Amino acid sequence: MKSILEALYQEYNSYIDKEHMLFFLPLDNAQDNFNKNFNQYLIKDGIVENIMVSKSINGINKLKSTISNLLIIQVLKEHIEWEDNNLAQIATGRIIAICNGYSLLYKYGNNLDLSNANLAGAQLRGISLERANLQNTNLKGANLERANLKNTNLTGSNLEGANLTRANLYQSKLENADLRRANLSYTDLRKSSIKKTSFRGAELWASYIWGVDFTKSFTSGVDLERADTRGS
């Protein structure tokens, strides 16, 4: 299973050598202080100085940001001062690209480690995240219509109000996940594990849920009309 940093290296491998590392610099509304003062960090010709950057999802979370829009920064190793395993303060670095983080997910999503990521409200229609690790990921209100989530680990994830219409969740792990008020119409949930999963108020109209044990999940207000429940 690869990390989002490894996906980044695949995308921008022509910029990598022994002297440099690549980092993310997230740009979204959650990082207002940075956005308002960006000019003080941007020197000239795409050079930034004295700024905190991230190499991981956890680092982006610590910056209270998301992966929706990312600057990709190339940094000489001698200019890196590590804060922890995820964040570094850089003396200077060069912007090599502006990347929509979701485009990385579409390209490298299978087998990707996205645990703890903030993907709330993300537009991910038709994405393939097969065998990915989405443990404890925030997907509240996300659009995952027709998404391929086969054999995906969604343990402890927040999918409240998410659109999972016609998604493939075959053999997925959904233990302790929050699917309250999610739309699971026509969704394939066959053989998925749902221990302590909350489906309260979820829509499962015409979904495929055979081989699923609902006895240890929370299903108050769930609409199972015309759902295929063989073996459940």
C-alpha cells in the first residue's frame, strides 16, 4: 500500500534527485492565515522561504487543511528542519506545480493509504479506491456515486450524508463507520463487514446486501424496501 507522498513522487519523479525532497503545501480556506500572507513567503520565480510544509496526510491535518489544492515544493535536504515525522520548516524551496489533490486520488487511488484524511464534501464520483485504506477518514457529505470501494478499509470512517449511489462496497470493511443518512441506493454491499456501523436514516433502496450481518449494527429508520437481503 502506497502513501500519498509516494503517489506524488510517481507523478513528479522527473524533479527528484538525491539532493532534493518533495513536499505538499496545502492551499485552501482552512489555512486562511497562509493565504492572506502568501506574498511574504513567495520571493520570486516560484521560490518560497521560511514556511511549514507537509509530507503526509497527517501533516496536512495538523495544518488544518485538506488535499483539495496543493502546491508541490522541491526542497534541498540541507534546507529542511523537521518538526516531526510529518511536518518540516523549510528555509527555501521551489514551487514546481499546483496540483488538485483529488486528481492524484483518481490516478493512484487503488491501494492508497488515505487513513485520517479530511475528504469531507469531496466530489469523487466514479473514483476507484479499491483495496485503499480509508480508516478513520472524514468523507462526510462526499459524492462517491459509482465509486469502486471493493475490499476497501473504511473502519471508523465518517460517511454521514455521503452519496454512495451505485457504489461497489463488495467485501469492504465498515466496522464502526458512520453511514447515517447516507444514500446507498443500488449499492453493492455484499459480504461487507458492518459491526457497530450506524445506518440510522440511511437509504438502501434496491441495494445488494446479501451475506451482510445487520444484527450488530445500528439500523433505526433504515429503508430496506426492495433491497436484496439474501443470506443476511
